[in-house]
Amino acid sequence: MQPTDTADQAREKAQAAVHAAAAAIFPAGYKLAESPLQSRPCTDDSNQPTGQVSVSADFWVDGPDRSQNNKYYDNLKKWWSENGWSLETDSRPRDLFANAQRDGYLMSLEGTATGPNKGRLNIGASSPCVWPNGTPEPAS
């Protein structure tokens, strides 16, 4: 079992990736409102906990013109391509969702489909599985 980034380091990398992407794709004046930080336990092939976690950083995007959402998706796809991310999914126009991966990290852009916040965007990234403290816990 190899050492990994710590959960805090992985979260910082996820946050940094989201901030870099957002700065490149949204117009001046946008704001990111962070959702509560999340981590989820990782499991092995038999669905048993491994002791590792995946952490994520998710942000609601406030400020940009929602009528320009397709442009933001296109800008993000271009940014991903130019920054070593591999597109996994672009389900537009059926759903407002696209994601890409790089180095085990997964980044997505998703829009709300209905209600008063229709078209509001959420951008986030999640980490690969990491040991919470960077190294496996000793067996008890």
C-alpha cells in the first residue's frame, strides 16, 4: 500500500483545479459559493471499505449570464483539452452536464434543469482515493 496525498492535500488540489477552470471560462464578476466539503469512503472490488477516502470541492457559480451556459460548457471543454483533462461525458443538450478526468481527479459542470434557479451552474472536482493522513493506517 503506497502513500498518497493526504485528504487535505487532495481537497486543495480539487479546489485549485476548479478555481483555475472557473477563472478561464467565466466572465469577470462571477463568484463561486462553496458547498459543504464532502468526503466519501472508498471501497474495493467486493464493496468493502479500504480505509481510503475521496474528497470533493463543489461550488455554485453566481454572476454569469445563464443564457450563455452553452458557451461556458464549450469554454470548459476547450480548457480541459488544453490542460490535460480527458473528456468523459458531455450530455448536452439532453442534460446540462459535462465531466472530464485527469490524474484520477474528476471535474464536472452541471446546470439545474428546473425551478427558479433553472440554469444555475455548479462546478466541482473530486479526488482519487487517498489515505486520510497520506499513509495506510496500521492494522490493529
